[in-house]
Amino acid sequence: MTWEFDGNPAPYGAAGPKQIQFDPTKPSPARVYDYVLGGKDNFAADRAAADQVLQVFPEGRELAWANRRFMARAVRFCLGQIGHVGQIVDIGTGMPTSPNVAQVAREVNPEAVVVGVDNDPVVLAHGRALVDGEGVRIVPGDVREPERIISDLSGIVDWSRPVALVFVAVLHFVSDEDDPHRILAAFRKALTPGSLLVISHVTKDGVSKATVDRIDQVYGNAPVPLILRTTEQIKDLFTGSDLLDPGLVDVHQWRPDDRFERRIDLRILGGVSRIP
């Protein structure tokens, strides 16, 4: 099966993802991120796009790893909060670059149910080959269609039980027109009390104008632009849930371990909240 990916989520029909031609000459955020993290599941177009970012923002690789470590700490925290079994739904799961959500979750709790949702056909193919199996599923889905994702996962995820819903470095690729608040509201409606929401998102607050200009230079004409939002705008994404300590902070400051991570002049904020 081949699917089209032209920088935007593949179109969906009544029967599911449309089967059309995949174009490896167009970069995708998931594969660019994989390359920045040192992964091998990417194409020349992805590497060229990543190198362009790293040329104007050489700290990008360090920041990507800080975000990945936040993900691991947040997933461990969520499984400890939810209880014995646990369910993790990772929206925009990206390439299964190690460590990934499934690996972290299953190390903490081998009985955890982990579902990764993505619209990139390469992500789906590699994810299924590498991590899809008993207790771990990689399924197609468009973050902009939350109701469809909720419905499609109803046979895998028990929405009547607590779920940890993970949006790591994905909502800053959702435009204001596509309305991330609408997306999150739909998911909150499906989540039972006690469920947890994990978000990390790039902010423009506290970032120098030179760095913002550099990022705009790289992403201005990208197929999927990077949306820099303010701290308050990102905090608003948690509306309807209760932010847990330490609140919304730089990812390297969220329940840090012993690793020292310096402040970089481009910030990714992260937080975890509970559905009341």
C-alpha cells in the first residue's frame, strides 16, 4: 500500500486513508525530527531540510533531545499516576527513534496499552515494523480529525478508563485556522476523569528576535510551518484540565533528573495536566 504525503495530512475517505502515491522528495516533520535525533528512517529531502534548520540554528539537535527526554519523564510519570495497566495514546507519534513512547511505556509497565497515531506513511510503515505488536499499535490518523481518531481507536482504547494523551512537539504544526483548541476540546470530551494530557510546544516568549527571524527564515515556506505561540497561548491549550506541578515550564525543567541541560535560545515548553 502506498499513501500520498505532500507535507499535509493525507485525505481520508469513508473507508479510511486514501491510497495514493507517496512522494519521498518532500520532507515531513516526523522524518526531519528523526534525522535531528540521529535516526536512520529518513530521506534525502528530510536531511536537506534538517540541515537547513541546523545551519541557522545549530542548537536544534540539543533542543530536540531535551524534548525527547521530557517525553520519557512525562510518560513514566503518567504510568505511575494512572495505575496498574495504563493506556497511552501518542498523537503525532513520529518515527520510532529510540527512546520512543512505546519503549518507555513498556519498560515501565509491560502490560501498558500504547497506541501511536500518525499521518506520515513512512512513520506508519516503520512504526509497524519496529514496535507494532502485542500491546503496541501504530495506526493512521490526522490530528485535525480528533473525532475520527477517537472513533477509530474505540476497539483498541477503552475511553471509559484513564488514558494518557500525548502531544509531544506536534501542536506547533497545527495552524490557528485548524484550531488546536477545537482538537483538544474533542479529546477532553472523550477522556474520563483522571486521564492525563501531555503537551510540549515551541514558544516565542523569551526568545531573541534574531532566533525567531532565523526560524521564520527556515520554516516560512515549509509545507508544514512551525507556529511559535506565546506561553499564555500554550497554557490555554490545557483549558479544561488541571496543570500538575511544576506547571508549564521549559522541557528541561519539567521534573528533571540529574542530567544538566542548559538554556537554549529557542524554547520548548512542556506540561502535564489531569482531567478533573
